[in-house]
Amino acid sequence: APRPVEGARGLRFAPVAPNTADQVTVPAGYSQNVVIRWGEPILRGAPAFDADKQSAKAQAGQFGYNNDFLSLLPLRGEPNRQLLVANHEYTDEILMFRGYDPENPTREQVEIAWAAHGLSVVAVEGERRTGRLAPVSRHHLNRRLTATSRFELTGPAAGGALVRTSADRTGRTVLGTLNNCAGGTTPWGTTLHGEENFNQYFAHASSATDKRYGIGTGASERKWERFDKRFDLAQEPNEAHRFGWVVELDPYDPESTPRKRTALGRFKHEAAQPRLTDDGRVVVYMGDDERFDYFYKFVSSQRMKKGNSRAAHEHNLTLLDEGTLYVAKLTGDSPATEIDGTGKLPSDGEFDGSGTWIPLATAGPRGEAVSHVPGMTAEEVYVFTRLAGDKVGATKMDRPEDIEPSPRTGRVYVVLTNNADRGKAGKAGADEANPRNLNKHGQILELAEHRDDPASERFAWRLFLVAGDPADPATYFAGFPKEKVSPISCPDNVTFDPHGNLWISTDGNQLGSHDGLFGVATRGERRGELRQFLTVPTGAETCGPIVQDRRVLVAVQHPGEIDGASVEKPASVWPDGPGRIVRPSVVAVWRTDGEDIGL
Ligand code: FEO
Ligand code: CA
Ligand code: CA
Ligand code: CA
């Protein structure tokens, strides 16, 4: 058993020290297992993984690459089983294929990459006494969705001129989902998946709007346009408009077509986390992960129907098509002269202020919509949402990643991962919500909706955490004594444990050690006491955290992704050791004595 450690309930573990070990390091008294690896067969007929004999057909039945967001859903009537839903954000060809030539990918390599993107649904089975989990291959709900599966566009932009292509003149059917980063789980049992850096898959952009979304004018990095002309915007200019959406998947219905919900806007969606208003409407918080971009929320017009009836479920599957999309504007309460760009606290002792949710457009029940942005049609607001945010003067943030409301307090945590360009020549300088220039380590903002109404158009905010080495005077841990906290850099995904503590995973640690997972109390005397729970292998980021009573789950994404590394010259040999190919994988962690996490 672990030695007793003082701390908030759920966070009583000995913190893991920062390190650079090529492994998942967990606290003393905790155990772990690899739940599922890239390439493990999940569908009937899929072969066992063989890195040297991989094929697109095999990959389409196997767990995809670069697992990111995770959701664990109940499986009624199946004791000790749950349904795992995973995002597969992108592929690292140089770490997947022996002898990969980035200038000349083969058709088979490209088709394997298409099949390694997307989403996986896979039943997992646990032992009663531990947190160990293993996949149930060939479960009837197991499913793969890839870059070539059928998706439906729904909501106000569906069917419009901006999303029609030569292959889809209706503008309603898209092949594939790309770059699914973080996501969310709805109260009606579906999962949401944010299409993030979709720009990288497209070649030969020429429009100003494509430029605003970061799509390049030359060839794409992966050269997919050589194998399918839809990735060449010179030939198919609207194809990129069909990516950058929030996808809703019904994992309990393996026959269902997943939907891209256009009412939630188009940008580099990091995540989408829903909650309910007191009267049952749905509010979804969303970040656009780009330097100087915005964060958003969607408020549905209709109320969620409770219960397990088919009619209720069908109704709930329309909630995200009808409602209002907002963007956030923040104002600090301290004089601008007190925000000097170093992270020094202003004289009122807090980075804080007020904010408004600015409405951008409202979608009605049959796809009709009204724009609230002068000079833009509703269709333009939905497809070019970033430009709508520009027009209304939304606040330029330090890369908004995951955003989650606390199920205990209703406060919303907005994760701002970093922004090395803040304060550079020609760029916006520090403001109270983004108080450091050349911001390497990021911050977490705590937002309180006016009168605790998630649909409110007003809010208050303050910074909860200004990340970095606690010895650095420019860091802040909600006022908690800094000599007692773990260093943290580049927060990215967040979740809550059953006690209401916030758990934070990181991506891109700038303090010289590996990324990891941290827990922090948000209430009480220990508010701000941050502890590192685990670290991940060389080159990896920590994703998809889930914290249950007796189990922590993380997605270890892009292990071994270090400049110059390849299959032949690996930077990591996780999880299978020397001589074996590095594989992004999901890991479960539990207390070895079978007791609750952190108690
Ligand atoms: Fe895919 Fe913003 O992390
Ligand atoms: Ca202030
Ligand atoms: Ca992320
Ligand atoms: Ca990230």
C-alpha cells in the first residue's frame, strides 16, 4: 500500500518527480497496464499487428494511430465492461513505416494513414479487483471510422454552396474525419470529437479565408493530394470547408452515420464539452487552438429529453443543430499599465475581470439561420467562424485548448496552453487574461457564468493557474504556497475526478522533463495544490485523461516524436521495449491495493 500522504481527497498520493524516463511513471503504490496499442485488431477479421506487413485493409479493422480524447461509457448488462471511444488525431509516417520517404509516399502508405485516422469504438473489460483493462475484440459495438468513412453534415451550413463539391453536389455527405483532438461526452450518451488541425491535409490554397485557417499554398506535408484530388484545393476548393467541425457519434448504434454539427462553428476545434441549463438546454464550450484565437460556446434552443426511449434519443440527436453560437470577449479589471507582460500580479492581487458572450449566429429547426455579425451571412459565419470572431472583436487568447465545466461548482476551466508569439512585433501584447509575453508555459482561466446560468451572456473570470516552474515568480497556483506544488508546463486536456478535483494533462513541457498528468484541488484550503500523478515516455504528450474512483486512464500520444527520429532510429521504444516499434497506446493506472485513487 502507498504511504499515507496529506492532501485533498482524491489527491493523496506522493507526487511523481519530473523526469525523462522512456516509460509511464506512476506514484509509489500504483500499478499500470497498456490497455490497447496502435494496430491491435478490434473488428472481426482484422489481423494481428505486424509493422512490416501493415496494409490499409488491416489498419481499417485495427485501433488507429495517435490516440487523443478518450470516453468511457457504461455497457448495461455486461458486468465489468465499458465502451471506450478514442480519437486518432493524426499519423506520424516516419515512425510508422520503415524507410519512409516523405517526398514520395506510396499509395499503400497513404491509404494506411487514412485508415489510421479517425475514431475507434472498442469494448474494454476490467478485472474486478484492479483497474486493469483489456480490449474485447470483435464486440458487436466495436467500430472504426476513418478518413474515408461516410459522415453527414447537419445544421445551418449543411447543403450550402460553400460545402458542395464535385463528388457531393448536395453538400451533405463528407468522407472522413481528420485530426480529432479532444472531445466530450453528452448526457444523452453520444460523444463529441473536435476536428482540429485539418489545414495540414490540404494543398494549394489560394483564398483569404483558407489562409485565415492556416492552409498552405504549396503541397501538403503528407502529399495526399497526389492520391485523392479532393485534398487539392486548386481542384476542389470547398473540400476543406467540410472539415473543422465538431463530430457527434452515437457509439451505441454501430449502424449510425456520425454527424458534423455545423451549428457549432468551424475552426480548429480542440474539444467540445456539454452541460445542461436548469431548464434542460445544452451548452457546449469549445476552444480554437491557435495563437491569438478565440473560445466559444453554443446554447441549444431545445431541451434535452430524459429517459431511454427511442423518441427521446432521436430528439436529443437534433439538439446540436438548433441554437446560438457565441464567442468570448474578456475585459480585465486592473489598469492596462499594471499588466507589464512579465506575469507580475497587478495591485489588486489577481488576474481577473468580466466578460461577455457575443452572439454570432442563431440556427433554427430546419437549417435556416440568422447572422448577428454585420457584413456576414449566417452561412459565412458558420463556415468562416474565425472571421466572425475577428469582426466582433473577440479576445485573442493564448491557444485555447480543452474547456470543461466543473460538475461540482459549475465553474468553467479554460486551458490556454502557451503562445510564444504574444508580445512579438506586430502581434498583440499581454492583457490581463493572457498576462505573459512570449508565453512558454500557459495558464488556466476559471470562468463563472453570471448567476451560474450556463446560457448567460455575461461572466466573471480569473486566472486559476499561471503555469511554469513554481520557483519562477511569474507563476501562480491560485494563491497556494508554491514550494508545495509540482512544476507544470503547457496544460492541454482536463477532466474532473469524482471528488471535484481538476486533472490536467500536458503537451510540450518547456521545463526539460516529460509531459504528464496532474491533479489539483479547485476548492477549499488546498485550492491550487497541484501534484503530478504520472509522466509519459520520450516525445509523448498526455491525452484523454479519465479519472474514475479506482482507475485513471490516459492516452499516450506520439511517443518517440523527436526531430530526426524514425523507425530505424527510434527515440522511444515504449511500450514493448528495444527492437519493437514505438506504438501510441492507452494506459490504465490503479492503486495496487485496490483502494480508491488518491484516498
Ligand atoms: Fe491537438 Fe490542441 O491539441
Ligand atoms: Ca485584476
Ligand atoms: Ca490537445
Ligand atoms: Ca496541444
